[in-house]
Amino acid sequence: MMISMTSKTKISSQGRTVIPVEIREKIGIREGEEVEWALEGEVIVVKPVREERTPDEIIEYLKNHLVEIRGVQSKAVSIDMKRRMLDEWARRKLGLTQ
């Protein structure tokens, strides 16, 4: 599902512009994040630079950094957490995050 939005901004004398707030919010770009610029024909494509992690990598990170998860049996965490993380990963890949 492709999201279609349009908005106008001006370019400063130094070549700077602002990504409109509606667009930043829709795809979750936050202050300090990097964006990648690409030229495809005569179309400029700007997208957030994010490190993609698999659901298993995210679960492993959470197990090592969250005290609450360490105390729960790993099988109980793995099935439910894996399902939720896979859902979230798929939503991000499809551009459905807020």
C-alpha cells in the first residue's frame, strides 16, 4: 500500500528545505534522524535511513536489555513476542507505521 501525500516548501539560498510535519509524522521521521536523498529520473526521493533488524534480532536485544523479560520463561516470551515483533516488522516494511 503506497501512501500518497503532497505538500510544498521553499528552498533557502543555501539549498535547505523542511520536510512538512504531516509527512514526518506519517512515516515517523524524528529530530536527529538521517534521511537519504536519491534522484530517480526527475523525481527526488527522500526516505529515512533506518537499520533494519529481523524479529529474532529484536527479541534477542530485548531479552538482553529488559529486566521484565529476563524473569519470564523464554518459551512464553518467544512465541508471543516473536509474533508481535514480526507484525511490527512487517508493518514497518510496508510503511504502515505512524
